[in-house]
Amino acid sequence: MLSLVNNVLEMARIESGKMTVDTKPFDAGKLYVAIHEVLQK
């Protein structure tokens, strides 16, 4: 639950311009696996 709240707060910071998002290449397969693992918990 705390992780969800932190993610929402992080998105609010990004949208308000207080935080920037780096645009760099990433491994979509690893991202999928990480998201899947989080959702399985």
C-alpha cells in the first residue's frame, strides 16, 4: 500500500513539473517481468 501511495505522489511531482523524467532506452522485457512480479504480490 505504501508503494502505491509513493507512486501516486511521484506521478503528482512529475505532472507539477517538480520532477523530470529521463528518456533513455530500456529493456521492455525486464519492465514487463518487474510489473508482473509486483502485480502478483
